[in-house]
Amino acid sequence: MDDADVFIAASEDCRGEGALPTKPGSVAAVQYRMLVEEPYRHTQGDVLFASSTAVRAGEPADRDAFFARPQACLRCSPLVKTHGWGIHFDAQGRAAAYPKGSEAYARLTEDGSLRHTRGMRSRKG
């Protein structure tokens, strides 16, 4: 599930330019804390599990059971789809997020050594 040497650019239909999540405890807020405040510390799996409904609600959750079912990847992250962030995975699959319009975001979009993809669109069409 974890990627290495990948950059996920903000979704094509994203209107945000590195907007900060405003709702404490939301998926976006949890992912922001992990990917921006603790860059390159967590893998995609870590971020998805920590931002799951059960974990955010403080309920006991089993990581193996969580990943036994198919999970959406970080291309579906609200940071990427609505807030205007890109997510970079280093060679070890650890992730960090960078706001659209930043020098780091621009550098990553031009980096030919990375596999490039975009976040999922929010709207059809």
C-alpha cells in the first residue's frame, strides 16, 4: 500500500492553495498534523489508519483488520482534493505535504526522478 518516490499533486479541480484545515479532529486536520507538522515520519498506511473514523473517535481499532478491507489511498485525501496540498513520498515511503504555490511544491512537480500523479477529482466532468 505504501508508495516510494511519488508526488501526488493537488486535484485538478481543487480550488485551495495550501489552505489549513479548520475543523479540529477532522480527517484533514489529522493528516495535516502528520504530514506537515511531522514530515517524512509516517507512511501512507500510518496516515490512513490514524485518520480513520474509529481512531479519530478514540475507539479501539485493529490495524490489521482495518487494512484487511480495501482502503482509498492518499490521492483521496481532503488535503489534496480540497485544501490544495501535494503529498511527496520519499524513497522509504514516508510522506510529507507541501502547499500549492510553494517553492517545494514547484520543485517536486518538476522532479523527473519521481512518479507523478494527481489527487482524485471532487466533481465529475
